[in-house]
Amino acid sequence: MWILGITSPLPKGMQWESYKVEHLIASSQQVLKPPGMEIGAKVGFWGRLFLIPSMIGLKNLPDGKTLQQVLSPDLYNRWQVQKAKYLRNSWGVDRLRPTFAGEKLYSAALRRSGLTDNHVVENSIYSAAGRNKVSVTDTSYVMVLDNPRRAAKQFKQLTMNDQQCLSGILGVIDQDFSQATERANAWATGDIRALGKILSAKQQDECLSAIGSTDFAKKIGMTDISSRIRQAWIKAAEAALTHDSQSVALLPMSQILASDGYLKELQKDGYTVQSPESPNKAKAADY
């Protein structure tokens, strides 16, 4: 298995030499998508949902509240500064839950900063797989709800402790965008050491944790989400290593370089993981 580390955001209009990766895909049996989560429903009317909050009406704060009413004064001031910079004409954003207000702000800041989070690399990989008739495998953890309507009603009245999520997004906009070009250049040239320095800080999905720590999430069994997402990807990767003579998998660089990342778990399960900087030897997974 060849593992391609991906990173985001990237500069708009970035071009990268994908010949080697496309050549590997052409001789592979499948391409594994990056880790993710989907929420499905047994009821046909709802079909498959990507995230519960995407259902109509669930992105707004309950009881008609605004961000000024639910955020701490310090966080609200930080929000106001960035909103004035990137979302001056965005009506109604102050009635969104902090998580989704932050998502809107992040997208606007990306556009203004000449960056993109549109999965350019992944889409290029999937196109190459399609041209070569190589299957693309979704590795997402899928949670199935027995009663999605009831879950939606419960979520609509939920008070989430997602101020930490918004604070994290504001921190990314303040600091991380300045490193985006440096990170993209290190990724494009395969400079593992430079990437290791840039991504050295432990990254946590504070927004996912905000949802996963609620009483609502506990009631429907939506707990320990990061671990479940991790195990779903590991399971798909080990199945590919068992059944395919060759495969290509996508994984965030932060997880590749983390001391307790996904590849460390593959090693614990007995697989050999070889870095591009390692001497050439027999291997089960390369990145």
C-alpha cells in the first residue's frame, strides 16, 4: 500500500506533478479515501445524511438567540473583529450556532486569503482512479440512526458547548493561514522534515468534540467519534493490505507524522511502515 499524505488549505491554482501517483493508481486494485464520518438513517425518506446539523433549521441557535448572548465577552470580541474583516455583508450569521458561524467565517477567510479547501488533490486522485477503472473505497465511519426525525428534533433544542470550536477556528485564521504556503511547498516537494516542524503541534478536532460530548450524542451512541473514525480507516486499510497486491490510500499528513497517528496503529498490528526517508527494504505500507 502506498499512502499519500494530504494537507489543507492549499493556494488556489496550485499545480503539482501527479504522474508518479497516477502511475501507482493505474497498477492498483483500489484507492482508499481519507478518514471521515457519515450518519445514515434506516428510514428511506431521509436517505443518507452526511451530518445531522445539515438538516434544515438545525444550524441556528435555539430559541432565537444570537452569538452575543451565548459567547463569552472575550470570544465575542474576537468574533466581531474577524467578522468585520471577512463577513461584513453576511446577514443572519450571528444567529448560527458557534460551530457553523465559524465554518462560514473560515470559508470566507480562505477565499480572501487566496487559499482553497476544495479537495483539489483528492479530486485529482479520484479522477485518475476513474480513468484507470480502479475502485475508490469510502473509509468513513457510518452511524445508522433508527429514528432520524426524533434525533433531529432533539438536536434542534440542544445547547452545545461549542465555544471551544469557534475559538479554535479563529485561532486557525489568525495563525495557520500564514503557514499555508510554507506547508503547501513542503508538501509539494516531499519535505517530510519541514512538514514535521510545521505540523508538530498536536491537532484536535474541537468542533467534532463539541458535538460528541453532548448529552444528545451520548443518547444516540455518538461517542468516542475520533476513535471510531480511526478504526474504520484502519479496518479498510488492513482489508486492502490483505486482499490487494497493491493499493493507494489517502491520509492527512498530521496523522502520518503524529507520534500516535494511524500508521503507528498499523505498526502495532504487525505491518511494516516505511518512510520515504527510510532505506529501501521489504514493506507493507509506504508513504
